[in-house]
Amino acid sequence: MVVSHMTARQTTITVCASGCDQTSFAAALTAAVCGDTIQLAASETFTGNFVLPNTAVCATPITIRSSEHANAAFPAAGTRAGVGRTLTIGGVTFTTPDHRALMPNIQASAGGLPAIRVATSGRDYRFEGIEFPAHPEGFNVILEIGENTTAQ
């Protein structure tokens, strides 16, 4: 078996309702290759049942991230994003920061399918600063990684 790593071209593909490289997240996924970044517009919702295509083995993954990733208010790597909740624990009140305005949403369409599904043998994707809201039907899978078959 011969495995070769694809050379990364490292292009940024911007996705938003208008005025970007793409208006379709699905089209951006199809266009992206190893090393590319798909930058989704913050505060916009991308609704569908998206499939992360099978890629060659990547030395650098395809990154899917918020357009606000460089904003100073964006949580640092390894820090959990907040949703602006106030909690009282043992008489002490804590309020978490609200980062939702800095994050795009990837929302599943109705019909029971997940928002994101990885194609058979799909690999080398990284998500940064993306919100995955609950499934619109209140149940079902939001992310499906693997098929529980020998093909995966």
C-alpha cells in the first residue's frame, strides 16, 4: 500500500449570504482541498445535511472556521465558548461570556439526517469556532462520523 500526502495549497474560501467566494457551504466543501480553510460568516446559519467529502491523506487538514476567528473577543484555542449564561453555585454568581455572535451556526435540515456527515473514508477536517445547535426535530444525530461498517 502506498500512501502519499497531498501538498497543501492553503486557500481561504469565504462563505456568506452574499459578497463572498461562495454562498453555499456545500459548494465550498466540494471545492476545498487539503490545507484550505473554509471561513463561514459569523452569526449566519447554514442549514442543510452536509457531507464532508473523502479527501486524500492530508499533511494539513481542511479547516472550517468562523470569520471572526481573529477577533480578540473570540475564545482562545482550548477555551470553551460561552453562551451568556448566569449560574449561581454555593451563593456565588458566575456569568459566562456570550460568544454566539462570533460563531456561525451549522444547523440540520428537518428530516432526521445529521447536519454534518463524513463520507466513507473521509478524513482530515478540523472545526474551529462553529456552533452546532440542537437538531430541529429535538432528537436525532447532529454529527455523524463513521458508518459502523467495514467500509469506514
